[in-house]
Amino acid sequence: MQEKINQILKEIEAYKIETQEELEQFRIKFLAKKGIVADLFDNFKNVAAEQRKEIGQKLNDLKINAQEKLNIYKSTIENSVTSSSETLDLSLPSDFNELGARHPLSIVRNEIISIFSRIGFTVSEGPEIENDWHNFSALNFPEEHPARDMQDTFFIEKSPDVALRTHTSSVQVRVMESTKPPIRTISPGRVFRNEAISARAHCIFHQVEGLYIDKNVSFADLKQTLLYFSKEMFGEKTQIRLRPSYFPFTEPSAEMDISCDICGGAGCNICKYSGWVEILGCGMVDPNVLENCGIDSKTYTGFAFGMGIERITQQKYKTKDLRMYFENDVRFLRQFEQAL
Ligand code: PHE
């Protein structure tokens, strides 16, 4: 018996306990009702009287030994389970919480809205997914006009009538259809064109388009409005020039350049050494468009203009590559933090 106890003592000492399962197996093997220790106690009655004291002592030690080992491993295993599932360390200093900044495109859009709202323009918005009527037909695009071509427009595969809007002129059609003149509104928003992405162009960009319809609205009103806008946006010294152009929805149509405020008109690589930078398209609303939208073209006239927010932002902040506006690299965006 003595020998058996010694052997089991060694076994208990050597027993490897690493997991909850091993701990339980240890308990069952040595300490359960029908375990080794209980078995030894059962056999104790067979021990000769003169050995009882000594063996009884050893047996008790064995039981305590096994019990202690169980308790120690129980608490270590339980602690390691909680510390791996609970990673909350309240003594750890928290990360510095950085404040966000407004995106440069948002800063410029808000500035454009503010400039036009000072002369009575409201803000209108519309859907980014448009039908042919609002994006093209109502705006006097002939059926075969190349701008409808798949190369320029993202159509929804299942229906040629549904497309991502290519300009926010579609919003102006919606306003004309639902509002009686006088109308004085701008429509900022995201637009989509199937174009190769480069430093100067992207397939997603932002526009602000403007519309003014009333009795006796003239080209002089358009020009003066755009001059006011350009001086407010780029500074008092800014000059504008209008070049004849073509849009299906305006007649006459023009493109507007501003004097390059990077070189002050002397010529640089931004203005391609011309001293001028093109920033928007404009014109007098074609009478067909007014009629398409239910406005009497004999009573009312109007002007419209449209500009790309990226182009204006690029000019204002002198960024070379407009892809930076979409990458959202914090090192780039951080430069605008003070403008929040
Ligand atoms: N819709 C034109 C474009 O996206 C811009 C424009 C608007 C031109 C209004 C003239 C008048 O390019």
C-alpha cells in the first residue's frame, strides 16, 4: 500500500494539466467518487493495525496533494480564459481622438452655395439615377446626339431609359416642371460620365448648375451674375471672358474663362500659358426646353450655367491632380483642417 501511494503521488505530480478538459480528467481520475484516491481509502480497512497511523497519514497527504493541484490549476486556467476573452485594460491610455475636417470639395460647394444665395438663388436637389427625359430629351438632345452614346453615359443594363445623370441640368428640368417662374435656383450634386480617369478628369465628379427664369432675363444678366460669382470666388481682380460654344439646351451658348489667378494672367502650366482657365458652360435657355417643361417661351426667358466643383477647387487650392479628391488620403485632407 505504501508503495502504491508513493507511485500515485508521483503520478499526480507529473500529471500535465493545460486545458479545462485535462483539469476535469484529472479530477475524475484522482478525486471523483470512484477515483483512485477514494479507492485507496476503501482499501484502507485492509491495512494492518500497526501500519494504520502511518498509512492513514500518507493517504490524507495524498488527497490534500491532489486537491491542491486541482485548485491551483483551476484558478490559472480560469484566469487565462477571462484575460484572453476580455481585452479591456483600463490602465491603458486611450488613443488620441482626432477631429475630422471638411472635405475640400464640400468647402468649395458650400462657398458656391453661399455666394449664389446672397443674390437670391435657392438650392434644389434631385435623383442621381435619372430617366432619359430629365437627363436628355427635355433638354433638347436629339435622339442621335453623341452625348447619349454609351461611351459617355452609364446606362442601367436592363433599361436604356435609366441612366446615372451626366449633369445636374436634370434637376433644373424637374424644377421647371414643378415650379412657376420666376425661378432662381442652383443644383449642386454628384454626376457620372463614362470617362477615363486622369489628373484632369474622373468618371464621378460634382457640379453646380444654375437656372434663372423670369420675364426679360437677358444675356447681360447672365454675364453680370457670372462676373459677380467669379470675383466673390476668386478675388476682386478676377476677370472673365465668354467664348461662343454649343449646348443643345441653350441658345446662344458660351464657355466662360477666368483670368488665371495662379500666374495672374502671365501664363503658367495650369492655364497652359494662355492666362485663362475655363471654368463653366452657360447660355440662354433654349425656348424648346422651356416649352418641354411647360413654361411659355413667349412670356419667359432664362439663363443657365453649369460648373464642375473639382475644377473650381483645383483652381482655388492649386492642386495638380484631381484624383486626390477621391483618394481621401488623410495627409492631403489634413491641410484643410483649419477651414472647418
Ligand atoms: N450641363 C452642362 C454640362 O454638364 C453645363 C451647362 C449647364 C452648360 C447649363 C450650359 C448651361 O456640361
